[in-house]
Amino acid sequence: MSSPELLLQVLRSELRAAGVTYKVLAERIHMSESSVKRMFGQKDMSLSRLAEICKASGVAMEDILRQAADVTPHSDTLTLAQEKSLIAAPKLLLVAICCLGNWTMEQIVETYQMTESECILQLIALDKLELIELRPNNRYRLNVSPAFHWLPDGPVQQYFRDYVVADYFNGSFDHKGETLLCVPARVSSRSAQEVVQKIQQLVAELARLHQEDRRLKADERDGFTLLVGFRSWEFSAFTALRRPEAKPELPSMTHQIGPKKR
């Protein structure tokens, strides 16, 4: 999909959200409804016309441009070399995760023990790694898709296993918007694959909400993390209690962990 098509797709979505129909828009910009429909149907629009429509509909043009950039196709993962570079420098990994959460440089410096100069150096390093595209005034654009995920069994995922998982579970999961579930089940391979697809849909939905809530004020958002695992597994202490003649079949068990504050 080309850039003009992406812009129009986002613009249509924002117009619908604002309750502005083609008829209403036509009245506001002094055009006929058929002309407005034709203009959108041609899938091309000048920036001056886009600015006029945004002003007439009460939609921020900056939001349109940013959202179009966000949905531009990008890679879902980093390369092995990129992940190794992140793991080699803890502060670089920290800033990378902040960028994936759309933090500004000011928010990073205010939150963590890092000077502005140090943070800028990390952003420059992430730009060289092509995780972000650094822009004027230390702003940036992510070069990964909303469906981004770390490499399976890659350096970052292994780092999380070694250092993050235990810290993640060292919480009560009883605050608002938090939950912890461990649901055992015996299902077929086909049913298990269906569950995996549902999990992927949940991840996509969380990515959508993450993008939508970026327009909210910083104090209206909080950092949540979704950690989900689903595998054929039996707790080793239970396996040790199996009868010698028992079949080695392992029961499927779901680990579904809901959002938790960082």
C-alpha cells in the first residue's frame, strides 16, 4: 500500500471516529458530496487538501501523519546481530524497550538515572542498529511493525528467561487491570493451535490499544506487560512422582499471564 493510500485509510478512520460523514465534510469544505467521494476514491490527495479536511473535521493532521507512519510495513523482528548488540549494553536495551513503548527522551531521562547526553547517545546507537529512525529534536520513528516480537530463543528472549521472568512473577497480580491464571487442559493438537491463534489475536489487539492510547496524556497511561506461554508441560516435581509403568505422555498445561505493571 502506498503512502497516499495509507494516509487516506487513516483519515477515513479518524473521520468515522469523529462522526464526520462525506456529506458533512462536503458542507464544511464547500464541495459536493460526489466530489468528496471522488476525491477519496482517487486515492491521492495533496497536503494542502489534507490540512483543509483535518481543520474542517477537527482532526489533528499530526495524528494522521503519525498513524500512517506507524502502519507502514516494517519488520516484525530484529536480526540476531541486532539483538546481541542490545544485550551487550544494558542501558541500550533499556532505551530500546522504552522506545518500543513510545517513550519520549524526556520521559526516559526523568524516570531513569541517565543524563540527557547519555540518552541521546543510546538513541544514536539505536538509529545505527536501525531499530529507530532518529529525527530532529531527539524525536524518533520506530522501524519495526506493531506486531514486533523478539526472536524465539534469541538473545533477548534468553535474557528475559534468565533475569526477567522471576522478577515478573514476584508480584501479587491483584492491582486494577492485572490478573494471573494457570489453566491446565487436555486438548488435541488442532485445539492447541486454535488457542495459539487466539493468543496471537490478543497480542494484535493489545498492539492496537497501545497505538490508540498514544494520543492520551502521559499521566493517563501506565506501563503494562503481557507475558503469555502455552506448551505441553508437566511440573518436574509431578513428573518425579509418576509410576514407572506410566506412559511418558505429558499433559498440556496453559500458562496465561495477564497484564502486569512494569
